[in-house]
Amino acid sequence: MLRSVAVLAVEGLPPFEFGVACEVFGIDRRDTGGPAFDFRVVTARPGRVKTSLGFEMVIERGLEEARGMDLVVVPAHGVDAVEPEYLEFLRRVHAEGAIILSICSGAFTLAATGLLDGRRAATHWMHADTLHERYPLVSVDPDVLYVDEGSIVTSAGTSAGIDACLHIVRRELGVGAANAIARRMVIPAQRDGGQAQFIGAPIAERCSDSLAAVMDWMLENLDRELTVDELARRALMSPRTFARRFRADVGTTPGAWLNRQRLLRAQHLLEATDDTLEAIAGATGFGSAAVLRHHFARVLQTTPTAYRRAFGERQLA
């Protein structure tokens, strides 16, 4: 049962990500059917703690006052190392049975403790590669809003921290408690999709000019059925050599790269036009709306209709 929550106030923390935990767990919502928690903000050195925006907060409680809490939240604080006291504290409270939640780049602190070794983890998509490079024993998933590993939950950037907080409430206290908090915050109780739909993935940088012309041609002909044999002929290579060279230069297979470019084009058309799903599927080489929906669900973890509703220019106007 989730009854008590402590949030770490680390020097240089961004106010929004810190505020997410305070908003979800720090307000008594019993008057509207929600829960109330024993809520504490703690820091390694009680006193003034400067935020990333320059203003300071006065935190009176030290880390020891978070011992025995059911949940400890590590907000974002950038990708730099934190004081050893925090790492020792997190290892200890985790061993004592606390759930630990990181928000955004807070995953770097958890990774530094070793608690994420051999586990899946989420962080903001901009930091995913850095987290993987620094901590290769952590399986970083750059596409999801959060990862639940039981006693450790990690979330992606900013508002995904809200999703992870509500997920823990839902898991520990039930749907009704999570819904009551969400209603009070005027947000969806559970969002569809993952952070992949927010990533503006650029076309991969090309390491060799030998594929430049054929890749440009692929982008100009996304509506066509393109085979490795045809692409290899255009590159003046055998299919086997073309596939091997493409993976070496681009880092993925021709088919996977092509599908990603088709998805990016479909996302743009959903954002900027009123074209039907069938028309967009035809223009991007997916052939039918059903196939387009399949790829949206598999890669972006949402539907074309939901994506247009969220990001369409007319909806945002």
C-alpha cells in the first residue's frame, strides 16, 4: 500500500519536473475522492537549494527523514553526477523496500547507484543515447513514456513524469485513486502511445557518398514499392553488397530506414493536411489505411487518428 512519498531536492533541479511529484503526491485530495499521502521533500544538505532557473527553495528536511517511506522520487537534474550521499541513500532505501521513481534525467542518478543494471529504463529521448553510453548495463528504451520494473519505475521527459506518477498510484491504490488525481489536475488519467511520437527523428547522417543519390531517390519515391534489388541496381551494387553497405553507413537495414521515412512523411501529412488516411497511406507507400495503422501502433504506439487529434495544425491553432 502506498501511504508515504519523499521527493529529493537535488541542487540544480528543474522546477517543473520537481513540481510534478509535488502536484501528484503532495496535495490532500480526500475531499474529491482521492488519496492523501505522508509527503516530504528532503535534501542532502537542508537549507537553500538552487533550481535550474536560478531561484532558490528552502528545504528543511534531510535525507534521514525519508527513511521508511514507501516511495522515493528522483526528479530531473541534468545528466551530471550528484553527491555521493544521494547514491548511498537510494541504495539503502531500495534495499529496505522502498519503490523508487525517476523523472526524466533522474534516471542518471539511479544508473549511477547500479540499481538499473540489467533492467530496462526510460529517460528523455534526448538523453537516451548518453545514458546507454555511460551505463551500458542499462537497457534504455527511448520510445516509451515510462518503464515499470516493479520496485523501480523510470519515466521519460517532463509530462511523462505525470504518467509515471499516476501509473504508480493506479498500480498501488487502484484506478479510482488515479482517476481522482487526474480529474483534479484536468489531465487524462492514462495517455495512449509512447514518446516515440514526439521525436522528430532526422534522416540519418550519411557516412558515404556512394548511397547519397539512391537515398535521395528513395525519399522522392516513398509512394512506390521499393525492393532491395531495385535499389541495388540504382547504386550499381549487388543486392548483398548494397544491404551490407547500407547497414554499415546508415546503421540499419534499407527496409527499416524506408519504413521510418514513410512514417515521418505520414506524420507530417497528418499534422499539415486534411487528407484521408487512405490518401496518406497511398502517398507514403503503406498502401492502405489498415497498414498505416499497423505501423503507427507498432512504432509510435498510437493511431493515426489520435496523432492527428494531438498534433494537427487545426487542433493546435
